[in-house]
Amino acid sequence: MDTPTFRRWGHELIDWVADYQEQVEERPVLSPVKPGQIRAAVPAEPPLQAEAMEKIIEDFQEIILPGITHWNHPRFFAYFPANNSGPSILAELLSAALGVNGMVWQSSPAATELEEVVMDWLRQMLQLPPDFRGVIQDTASTATIAALLCAREKISAFGVNEQGFAAGAGQGTLRIYTSTEGHSSIEKGAKIAGFGRQNVVRVPVDDTYAMDPVALRRCVARDKGAGYRPAGVVATVGTTSSTALDSLPAIAGVAREFDLWLHVDAALAGSAAILPEKRWILDGIEQADSFVFNPHKWLFTNFDCSAFFCRHPELLIQVFAITPEYLKTAQDMEVTNYRDWGIQLGRRFRALKLWFVIRNFGVQGLQARLRRHLDWAREFADWVEADPLFELLAPVPLNTVCFRLNPGPATHGSVVEEETLTALNQRLMREVNDSGRIFFTHTRLGERFCLRLSIGQTRTERRHVLDAWQAIRHSAVVQDVAGR
Ligand SMILES: *Cc1c(COP(=O)(O)O)cnc(C)c1O
């Protein structure tokens, strides 16, 4: 592609992106396509001859766009937010243009040093302890694997790194602890790091769905007595189902007593800690060994950008460092080589988008937007509580509301069976989502099927949250009338 052509299409596509952002609201949130539909519309073999950009972009609009679920739609309330913003998209464009591979300092000094600076900005914004050092990972899943590997190497005195699993043979099986609400990435990480998923002990939760620290202590002590070797605990600040908040001071107490690596998974909720009035969710973080949260979820920085902090960078580096001759540089003693801070050698220049976002919003701008999301979640929860057809199923400390339609006790005076309620709520969710107006998803808390609304998109306004409630309520009323 020559420069004039690039310039022309570059301008055209920036205009397209600007229009998309402005008009995304008019599109259905959830893609209506059927499985296989997009694949069938794209040639199975690659083109031998060059194709014109006109044609490629036309196909993008006609074939690809219908198969997009619009994560940045203001009425996207599913899963968790994966928001973006103008400054983040522009920085991503520059990062692509530079095409930097920031594997070592020398391979792009600015990529490394800006990453050090913006990670320290985040450290200050979340009021993390001064001895925490940060690195950007692709996802929280990867950061958690890094933490689990640290736990493994700490307890084996780097024996598994050197000798493989033979190192610990005969000394008892290693175990990891997390709550029954802990994220699936912990189990996946335990499979990858060699703990085995059966050695992820699921600690019971209390009635707010937070880990019960007394039960944690009991599990660890029991395992120790039975010859296991407890290696680490993953506490969750903001569980995926209901943003339940594990108590870090209580869990840290157990970690200290049994010398466990304490990793804190705050993938979604960590962003809320930039608010002084919500910083308490990280009380006790100074006792953690590692911590992860995702600016790519709820800090207006597009995927991927996961912030991983470690209190012992020297240990982290010892877990990952390998220096072949061709990667040695004269500056190795004075600089950070981020390739030694995680699994990847090659690394994208992701610090750039955080730098653009934090500067262009300002910390106060970021805080103001998060506050609105929290206010609307509270307001939505109030609507649910005030409505006799609905019930709230978990506390709402942050941006996520777990609730369900339950006309039973209120309207009929009899308890409707769980299975009936599940079917009722599944039907409601399908109906509302199929309308294309909003998109929200579900979870399970204990035995109960929950509808779940997660508020956090950049362009969401109060009116969109109100739309969601009206769409959900309308469907409920129709079902309730039909059901009598
Ligand atoms: C979303 C989420 C994850 C997984 O995040 P990825 O960055 O997609 O790996 C892990 N833990 C919690 C609590 C989450 O909410």
C-alpha cells in the first residue's frame, strides 16, 4: 500500500470509527447471527491476487459487522465491561504504527520506561504500597498464572524450575486455595502451572459470597495435617458473579501463619479503588504478594491491558528469567527488561494507551465516570427491591446487580419451585436479549439462577440503565400475566 492510498483509507476509517461510536446505539447489541453464518460468507481459500481496499472494507461492513456483539454499546450490560475510549483507540493506532516489540529495554527504551512510569501512576491511583512494582500483562488469567508460578517456585526454592516436578517428589502435594466464587482462571492456571485442578481447594463463602477466612484456615490446617503442602491463596476482590469482596486482612492473616503466597484477583473491581470512598475494598493489600486488575475492563483502555503488581519483583524475575546470548545487552544491569517479568518474550507497546487515557481523562475524569456507574447500579438495585415481581440476590457493593424475577411469594403467596423460577428467568433473559435492545447475562449463586446486570460502558448514560430496567420489567409483566 503506497502512502497516498494509506492516507486516504486512514482518514476514511477514522471517520468510520467516529460515526460508529456515535451511532452504535442504533444497532442491536447482541449479534443475531447463527453459528457458521459468518464463516460461510467468507471464502475458504485465501485470495491469490491483491484485492482493493474498497472491496475489503465493503465486506467488513456487510459480512463482519452483523456478526459483532457490540461491547461498547451503551446498552451492553453483559458479563463485565470491556470498555474503550477515544484516547485509547488513538494510542492503539500509534502502537500499531510503531510496531514495537518491547521485549528488552534496548528494543525500544520508551516502551519499557513508559510502562514503568504508567504502572507507577496506577500504583499511586490505587494507593498500592510503594514497594509494589508493576508490569502490563495481556490478561488477568496470565497474571494469575505468573502468581501461581511464583507460589510454586517460592515453596520449592526454585526446585521445580530447575528439576521439574521431581523436585518436590515425596514432600507432599502442593495446594492452592480460593473461594467457591473464585474465577475459573485460577483453576486453569493451576492446570498449567502443574498443581492440578484437584489441588485447587474451594473454600466456602459467607452470605455475601465472600470467602470465609475461618473456613480457609480450617482447610489449610487440615491439609497440612494430611501431608499436603499449602502453597498459595487467591483472594478475590470483586467476584465475577456478584462482585463479592473477600476480606484481605483476614485472609492475609492465614497466609502469614502458613507462609502462603497471597495473590489478589481484582480483575474487574480494582478500578473502583481509584475512588477514595471505595479504596477500602483493597484494605490489607500491603500484605499481598501480588495483585492484578484489568484497566481493559473498567478503566476505558481497550483490550488488552492487564495491570499486574508484585511485591517481590526479584522473585518474579527469578521465576521467568532466561538470558540467551542473543538477548544480552550492555545495559542489562541498569534497566528493566520486561521479558523477564512474565511468560511472553515479545511484548506490545501497551503503556502508550494507558498514558493517553490517564492524561486525557485525568484521574478526576476517570473517577467521575466510575462514580456514575456505581450510582446507577445502586439505583437499579433500588428499582429491583421496590418491585414486588423481583428480588435482589446479592449485595451490590459495586457495578453489578444480581437479581431475578420471582412473582411467587409476593403475588401468589406460595413458593415457586427453583426449577420453575430458573425457566421463567431464562425465558425472560432470552426474550429481552433477542429484542436486540439490551444485552445482559446470567450467573448462578449457590442453587439460584440469577439475572445479572453489569454497568460500566464508556457511553452508558442513566437513560440506558432505565431502558434496561423497563425492557426487563415489561417482559416480566407480560410473563406474569400470561402465567395466571
Ligand atoms: C474477568 C475476570 C477474570 C479474567 O480476566 P481475563 O483478563 O479475561 O483473563 C479473572 N478474574 C476475575 C475476578 C474477573 O472478573
